[in-house]
Amino acid sequence: MRSRYYGTPESLEFNEALAVYEYVVPRLDKVIIRHGQYLIDTEALCAPVNLDCFNCHLLHGHNCCEQGQPYSMHGDNLTAFEKHAFTILHSYTHDGRAEETEKKGLFEQTSNTNYYPSIRKFKGNCLYLIEDNGKRMCAIHRYALDKGIHPAKLKPFSCSLFPLEIIESDLGVLVTALTPLTERFSRWGDYYRNHYSCINPERRPHNAPNEYFAADGYVPAWMWARDLLVFYWGEDVVQEIESFLTLSGTSQK
């Protein structure tokens, strides 16, 4: 039961890999459709999600980059990031983190990263979390947009993947999303569903302003990572996968 989180060098632990097998096999050729190498989870990919990220800390007190840390990177994604990493820090931060990182290095390996090299934290948060005009954002993403670079080229793949989950295993490449059933093996676990409105509308406080995580902002999980997968897999593959999904009546994100 070999398995790996797509976009990282990280293998699933035995219990997680077993959970993938137990999830896929009874659903195969029913709600999980095999299409070439892909195992398309037609139910999970249509789960409602609203990534109202700029309002997240206003509603929940913090967002997922605070006290968070990206999964590890590899391949062209890692190479491209390293090329721009210090330029980003010097361009968008002025609190000493660039100088500290030049001494300590971009990456750290701890029990929190399963001893894979991951972007280090700064004052408890992701090194690249910044605040601009009251909005908390990813400096890597902002830099990419400012330079006319597709953000998926520079940002850790996992940061752009949420709420989707992609796992390479002996069964095939499982393309799914975070739900109560997939959190047993997802790299995201149960934290988001238990704490954030984006993946769990029931977590939205009843007294929240109407514009925060508005009901009409929830669209199928697939839509949030579609552009990322087009960048990595191409439009043709994405459209083939999409043909198995029920996305009618949703807005494009």
C-alpha cells in the first residue's frame, strides 16, 4: 500500500494508507470513477466550500497560515520557489525575518513537519504570512501576481491545493476533497472542519456579518483548485475529469 501526498515527497503513514484503501475500494466504479490513472471522487469534489480567506481572521480570530506551516515541496515547484524566496522576503517584509532566515535557512525539519524540510515559521506563523492594509495574505502569492508569474509556480503545491486532496497510491491517483470521510487520510486532517467555516458552514457564527462566508459563496470544492490543476496537468486533463462532475449552476472561481 505505497502512497504519497501528490506535490510533496511525503509518504502516508501505514494507517493513513490503509484508510485510503478502505475508502476507495467500496466506492470504486460507483461514486469514485476510474479514468486512466485518475480515481475521481465525484461526491467529495462537489462538497460545498467557500474560501473567504480575507475575512477568515475577522470571523475566526486567525486564518490557516497563522501558526501553520506548508507541506514540503519538490521538483520544479521547489526549484522555482528557491530562486525567488529571499527576494520575496526582502520585498514584502521589514521585520528582520529576511535577515534571520538568511542565517537559519528557508527550511526546517521537526516533528511538526514529519522531519521533511518545510518552510520555517517566524514568530509562530508561516514565514511568508504578511499583513497589508488589514488583510493577511501570502507574500509568495502577492509577489507572483506583482511579477506576472502564475502563483502555482512559486507557492508550495499544498497551499494552493486546499480543499482538494490528491494521493498517489497503488490504486491510482485519487482526486478527492476534504470531507468528514476523507479526513482520516487527508493531509488536512480534521482541523479545518472543526475550526473553520470555509469547509464547514456549521462553524459560521450565527451573528456573523452577512458578507462573511456568505451562503452564495459556497461552490463545489473542485472549483477552488481548478486553476492549480490546469497549471500542472493542462486544460484537457482537467476538462476530462470535470466531465464526471455535477457542477451545473455553480459559478467559476
